[in-house]
Amino acid sequence: MEEEEQLIHSHRGHIDEVVGIVKEEMTLLNEVDKPGSDVEVYAKGLDKVLLKKMKIISDLREKLLNFYSHLKTEEHMSKLFERNQEMAGTPGGTPRGGYVDDHEASEAFTAAGTV
């Protein structure tokens, strides 16, 4: 749950940064619209703004992908646990610590990041 809250907090911060960047863009446009403005200054400023946008988007997306990966791993482990609990209640139980086969056990540990 803490990771979820961190992602939401990061998203809110991202929105604040985007608002600041939009203000920078508006300033750039207002300056370039003035007679005698330096287009090179505008171009350099726009490049800086675009790089900043790409970085904050990339940073937030990385956090999102990490969160999503952890979420899917958790769901996968939960399903395996439930299936193993169901199988443990059947006559004869299951081999290898409740896993159906070695491949399934390996997948579970790989998904959990323990291998």
C-alpha cells in the first residue's frame, strides 16, 4: 500500500511540475512574439523545456512500471498460493512444497525476484 501512495504522491508532484513547465512555455511564446525577439533564445529555451518534460514523464513512467510490475508479481503469487491451498486440501497433497511442477515453482520465485 505504501508503494501505491508513493506513486500517487509522485503523480501529484508531476502535475505541479507540468504546470510550472507550461508557464515557462507561455513565457517563451510571449517573448518570441515581441518585435525584435531573438529566435535562437526561443529555440534554446524550447529545447530546455522539452528535455525537462521528457525527463519528468520518463521518471514518473519508470515509477509506474515498477509499481505495476510489483502489483502483477503480487497477484501472481497470490493466485499460486490460493491454488496451492486448494490442492493441499485434496487427497495426496502436492509435491515440491505445494507447486504443481518445478517449472511453476521456478516461475513463482522468478516473479518474486528471489532467483
